[in-house]
Amino acid sequence: MMNSLRFRPDTNIRDLNAKVMIHLRNSLDTAPETQNWRALASILEHPFGFKSFEIEKMAMQIYSSGSPTEQLILELGARGMVVQELVRYLDTLRLEAILVDFKNYEPIQITSEPELEVKLFEGDPLRLIVEATGFPYPRFQWFFENSELTGAIENTLNIPNIRASQTGHYCCRLHNCADPTQTKFTRHSLVKVYPDMCTHAAYSGADGKTSQPRLQKVPSDERNDVEYDEELDKTCNLPVIVEQPQDVFTIKGSPFHIVCKARSRFPLRYTWYHEGQYFHETQIPLLEVDSALSSHSGRYQCIVRNDFGEARSHPFMVTVSDYDTPRVIKAPEIISQPKSCSVQVGGVAVFVVEACGTQPITYQWFKDSTLIFGQESSELRISNIQSQVSNLQPQEVQVGVYQCLLKNEYGAKFSEGAVLAIGSELHTLQEYHAKDKFALLIGNYSYKAENSLNAPKEDIKTLAEIFRNLQFKVVSLLNLTKNEMVAAVEEFCRLLDDGVYCVFYFCGHGFEETRQCYLVPEDAPTGFTWEDCVCADQVLERMQNRNPAICCMILDICRRQNHVSSSSIPKIIEPRTTTAGNTIICFATSAGCAAFEQPQCGILVYFLQRHLSKPIGIEEVFALVRSDMTKNDRYKGKQIPEVRTNLTQPLRSLADRIKYQGGGTQAFLRRQFLWEAAHRRPPTRTIEVKPHELGIELELDFQSEFSNVLHIFVTVKKKDKLSECSAWVAKIPNTLSIMDQPCFVSSPDCPFKKTKNIIQDIQKLKDSMVVTIAVRYRRTDSRQEEIIDCETVDLGFPLIAELKLWQPRTLSASGHPVEQMEDLSL
């Protein structure tokens, strides 16, 4: 290995150049759990190992120096670690992207070939293994009779249930660079598969001899459900397996279970083995794993025992996938959320949730987190709506937030909250009107230099739904850089004018310095200061400059002082007096305190969603939120919201109706046009897949949940004589990313196979959005699957991409040329 290193092997790792150190730090700080700095620290041996409290102390560096990796490297260098030793540990974790800075190219050397000849019966598993060295690490592709085996790209080829038709020669191709002369092939392995005409299983008795239960002959395709004589069940002391375990395909982090049914006159014990090693023992014919790991993949077998002997199941395979291909939805996935509504007194409110997944799916409705007995269908109907008056008992009050819990054997999921408001009260209390209503909602949760957050995505989704039902035109954005946040605020202010209601909401990391709040963008560097962030006071000033009727800011951030001090003092933004009387600010917590989140939502939004839709004054809404939080035993003392207001018309409500007339019509239409331009989805289109003789026709449809996230649904509308066909988005522009891997979605009223593809970071598009659709199909006369890339599809500039938020702004909200926009961090 010494000759392959780019550095002297005995170089102390503290002496690495800055470029390598930065790449090492950034990679290990942000990598998944199995490949990050913690994973490296966990495999270190004496004298480099750390105790658990030392590792946790390093983890706290993110709140001081900002990089646990940097602290780890300094500690290891102080203990004398050199480059050769660091490379050995990085090799153990297979951190190829980091190792390219340390290692030169190493040609492939095959160290272990697959067997020359393998003889199997039908239904047996085939397992061929090749081992090789080289850098970059070898890539594998298995072949059967000179044809590529789709998906066989690991060093081990597993065919769990082989057939006689798969008799033939197998080999593996290995490569690790673009030079074809460096490509290697293994020797051919001849696999012979013999027909198995009856189900046979040997059972070892207590005396060690083999006995053969009287089993009926069963075709090999039905060998997983062995038939047996009823007389045998009454007289046989030995265990008899009557239902063999099935192969399992699951996704990482999901639960899975395996069944091996057996019978005997005496109690049975079930011992489960993984790759020949003991795995678990149960008293029932069921093995349950709560969360699948990559290490759970492999070959399993169950041995059923009692005092008279044992029976061995057929080997079976468990495959744990990381979503390299579209996954089949089994747990409930909600495809239509319940909608908030405002209903007249005496009227009927209806909430409906639609979901797909493995049936049956059960439903249970909740109001304000309290179970509603008897409401166990996908539709909740509330008749004879009554006003929220004082003589009603708490359980009789109908106004509130409604949610549905969906469950099946693979998991459970809560729907979003839907708000029920009383329409008559709206007309009774409403004294004011808005000329228009806009809300800018920004949620940052995926940070380069800070801990990731759970709540912002769900909080933005919840508030967007509420504001839409209040007639707001909503701009909802996830994970913006500083430049994108500045541009989004500037574009948002173009929509504001006299008589308009506007709301700005931010959820993410933040801090307070010199009595001003700063919002942390997703690209903030390690050790960021206020100069790297967006000043909330200046965002407020931008909004106030447009003189809206209501200027509401909600900051769902911490208000502690930043853990890194800046060498300069931030400019103090003085509150404007010319627009006094229209502003209200709600802070999620008090000055000097932290704001917290739950796994599914932030604490502020948890309470805010209960009152936001009510036809009451804005000040009263936030007063109710603060009251609920301080009375709740679970959250009391954690955080107390703070409200600042100078509203001269405190009865104005976010539920006020939009009303425009006369000269206001043209201004309303102009604002409508500007908002719609940033939310246009590509039109539905049909694709005929080439070659046309395949007879495949696809339909592309588009939806959007956020203003910078596009959902692309690819439906196979026609497949002619193909037995199987599915399609998904395989390639996207480099500036975009996939929020979640493509997945299959289906519903009872949709007979076509459909995949959902979620593309995020739409705001980063600099060129037209061009995507490539991949198609997997199998002909009716073949068992071999094929994958092809269709022609590319140009989707233009969908959603917020039209605004090009990555560009500097040179126009004011009025459209007149102005000087370059002042930086919002000043």
C-alpha cells in the first residue's frame, strides 16, 4: 500500500494540507451514521481508541469550533497517527470519496474466483462469490451465458430459488476505471440444476439416525406449502415443517418478519440462523425484526426442535435494499390529506383522507390529539355544526384540529391536521377586508454545518395548508442558501401593497445578537457568524416598506446568543415609524431561550395550528397559543412564546375575506399573475417509448407540495404484450436532488403501474429542467428483465425556478431600476 499513497506513509495527519483537511472534515461531518466521524472513532484500536465520554465531548465541538472531525484529527495527530494508519481505517469503512485524496490508482487483482462447477436441485439457492482488490474499489457485473444479469452488481451473486432453465455458465466482470484494458473477468462457473420431483426433507431423530415422514409428492413450484397426512399429525413425535419460510425483500429501517410453520405432538423450539451463525431463538414459528439493517441481508435457515429430534427448513434469502430501484409501498402512504374547512352553523363538515399501501388499512380519527370513538373510516362527517359557546362541554366543542391515524401490518402514519372553523362566526366578527393575502414560509432543516432538524418540513406543510384555506397565496420553500433567502424575500415583497395582508414564517436554526434575530441558511459555513446569516429585522423592514395592512412575522427559532463571536458588530435596524400600527411579531420562545421540536412538528406549530384559522383578532390568536403552551404539562417551562405588536386595528383577523373593487382589480390581477408565474407546473404529457414495437406508452403528470419541490408521477398507460413494465425518473440536472427515492404508488381506482418521483431544490435551476425516464420491462416469452432509458423530456422552468433565485436582484418591488440590493445580513 505504501507505493500507492499520495503522501509519505509516516506523515503525521496533522500536517496534511488544507485542501485535504477541509475535504476530510466536510465529508466526515456530514456522512451517514455508518460512515461519519463517529463510525471512524468507533473502530479505532489502541493507542488511538477513545472512551464514549470522549467521543461525546467531540460531538459538542459543533457548538464551539463547529467540527467534530477536526477535533478528532487533532487528537489522533497528537497521539502520533500517521497517514498510513489513517488510510487503513478509512479503507475499513470503504470511504472511497475521501481516499481519492490519499491513494493512487491500484489495478484490480482477483483474489478469489467462483467455484468451477456447482450442482444444485431446483429450488435450492445459488451463491457465487468473487473477491478482489483495487482502488477505486472494483465494480461488479455478473453474466449468464454472456448476457448481463440485471441488478447483479455485487461481489456475491444470489439466486434464492434456482430453476433448471438457469443451468449454464456464469462469470463476473470487474472494473474500476474508464480504461477497458484494466477490466477483468473471472473464470466461468458451470451451474447444473437438476429437477426435484418431490419435496424431500430429512429429519434427525434422537438417536442420530435419519427418518423420512410419509409426505405426498408435491410439484416443485408448490414446495413452500408441504402437504402432510392427517394420521402423521396424530402420531409423529418429530417436528414436521408444513409451511416453508419465504424469501424477504425489505427496505432499510423497515420491520420484517419470517414465518416457519411446523407441527408435532410435543412443544417446539425455533432456532434461526443467519449465514450459518446463530441469530435468534423463538417459542413461536415467527421471527420479527423491528428495523432492517444492511447487515441483515443474507441466507437464513430455521431449525425446529423438540425432545425427539429436529427439522431443517429450506434456506431462504433476506434482502435489505437502500432504494436503488423504486420500492413497493407497503406501509400506508397518504396520497390525499384532509382539508381544513369553514362551515356555517347547522351545516356539515366532511374530512376525507386517501391512502395507498397493503390492504387492509384501518383508520382512526382524532380531534386536538384526542381519540374520537367510533370514527374508523377514511371519511369523518360532522353534522349540525354548532357555535363555540360557553355552555358546551370541552368534548362537545367542534372547532379544532382533526387528524387521522392510518395503520396496516407494515406500519402506521398520521395525516396532517385539518382545521374546522365556524363560518357564521366569521361573518359576525368580520369588520375588515384584505385587498389580497400572501404568506412566505421558509423551512431549513438540512444544514452543512449544523445538526439537521426534523420539524421544519412538516411545519411548513401544515401551515401552508392552513394559510391556503384562509385565502392566502402561499410561497413555501425548503432548504435555501443565504442568497436564495434574500432573493425570495425580495420577490415576495413585490407582491405586497397597500391593504394586503402578509405573513413571513421561518423555521430552522437561528440566534439573537444585539437584540436582533438572525436566520441561519442551509449553506452557512462551519463557525458561522451573523455575517453569514439573514437578519430578520431587515426582512421585516423590507415588508414594512410596502405598507401592507397587516405585517405578521413568525420566527420559529432559538434566541440564544450565537456560539461563535464575530469580529464586527452588526448594524442595528431601527423600527420604522412611518408604517407603525400594522406589525405583529411572534417569537417561538423568549429572549435567551431555545425553541424545541417534536419528532413530527415544532412545539410552536403544534399549538399554533389550533388557533390560526379562527375568525378572531391576530393578537388574540397568539395570546391563545401562549396560554395553551404555558398550561400544557408536557411543554410548560420548555419555551414561552413572546409577542410584539403595535397593531392599531387589533380586530383584524387572518381569516378576513379578500375584497377588491374599482381600481384595485387591476392591481389584484397583477399580483395574481406574479404569484402564478412562480407556481406553474409542467403540463401533463404522453411519451411513446422507443423502440415503438414494445408498445409502451407513458404518461407524465406533475404535482407540487412546496414551491421548490416537484412531484413527477410516471404512469405506464399501455404495455401491449409485455408481462411487466414500470418506469421512473432516472436522471435529473446536477443542480437538483431527489428528496426521496422513486416509489410505486397504487390505489383501487388506478389499474396502471405508477411511480412517484420527488425532486427538490427546483430554485437552483439555471438551465431548462431536462429529465430522463428509465423503463424496466419483461416480455411475455422471457424471464429476463431489461432496462432502457427513454428519450429525455424537457420540463422548462417549473415552479419557483421561473424566478431564478440564484441571481442577484437589480429591481425594486415597484419594478424601477435601483442599485444592487443591500445585503440582508447588514
